[in-house]
Amino acid sequence: QKEVEQNSGPLSVPEGAIASLNCTYSDRGSQSFFWYRQYSGKSPELIMFIYSNGDKEDGRFTAQLNKASQYVSLLIRDSQPSDSATYLCAVNSDNRDDKIIFGKGTRLHILP
Amino acid sequence: DGGITQSPKYLFRKEGQNVTLSCEQNLNHDAMYWYRQDPGQGLRLIYYSQIVNDFQKGDIAEGYSVSREKKESFPLTVTSAQKNPTAFYLCASSLDSLGTEAFFGQGTRLTVV
């Protein structure tokens, strides 16, 4: 059974600090990694994707991928109260028979 | 406007009734998915379709049925056999199943009354 694991939280971070969200996955064949943000009562929205080892930056967000250790992380710099949400990690392979697999999500709370 | 449209946004069902949730996309995506989300929980896959006229069961398919007669449409029927259908239902699509990202509709909140 392919799995994606996340700490459910809540993770509380002071406003202006760096929030660090982590995710591990079980399938070594995984090739694509995604971070979604979900506000309460709303649908998930894609905020970052990463395919290669290393860091990928987009504004205040940085995704980090380490395939050898099978983990992917999301850093949010200068955290804002509007960043308070649940963050879902998702993983996919390039095997046509596979499907995208989501973690259960980490609840992030930014303290004003 | 390209995107995924789910309807209705809210749906109430009497016990013993079947109801159908609509999902339409104009993104020309091959793959479509249905997920169920319960309060404070993650996404659970109900059914998915990688191509027209083909679909596969996900992790919690019992009590649900789907069809994929058109590329743009992937309706989900919640049957009376689903014993606890009250949940938030999310439809998603991706260009293909080969590692591309999924985009979500706005969801349908189903309540049994």
C-alpha cells in the first residue's frame, strides 16, 4: 500500500516566522510532488509542485525534495494569518496505472 | 473560463434516495477523480477515470457509482447502499495520470436528512 504521511498538527507559528511542513512517502517510484492549501470548507488549491531533488522557490513558498530520504517539505517565509489552513502533500508516479495519492494534511495556525 | 464545475454546492438527501453529483471540466483533461472528505479528515478516493468509457474503483467505492461517457463529464451517484453519505465531495481532474497535477472543483456538501 503506497502511503503519504504528514503530521496532522496543529502547527502553530508566530506571524512573520518561517513555517515548515513535512511529508514522507513510501513509493520510491514517485516522480511528482505537490503541495495543496485547503481553507476550512473550501476545496484544495495547488500552490507548489516539484519534480527534481533540491529546492524550488515561488514567492514566500519553497518546496524541498529529497528522493533518497523520501521526504518533501514546504517552507513558508514571513508567515501571515492568511496562511492559516490545512496543507496537503500529494505524490504521483509516472506509471499510467498509478494515481495521485494525498496525505491527510497538516493544520497550520499562524498566531497574530 | 477554464475549470472544473461541481453542482450543486449543497445537496440534501432523504434516507433511501439515490442522488447524483455533477462534475464538468473544460480543461481537456483525460483523468478525473472523485474524493470524499469527512470533517477533520483527509481525502479518500472513491472512483477515478483515466480515459473516456473507463473507470476504476478507489479505496471506498462501495455504495457509489460513476460513468464517463464524455471526456468533460464524470458524474457520481450516491446510492441508498451508502450507509453514511453525509460528507464533502470533491471532484478533480488532471491532464493525464502520468504525474501531472490535479485541479479541484469547489465541492458538493451532501447532507442526509
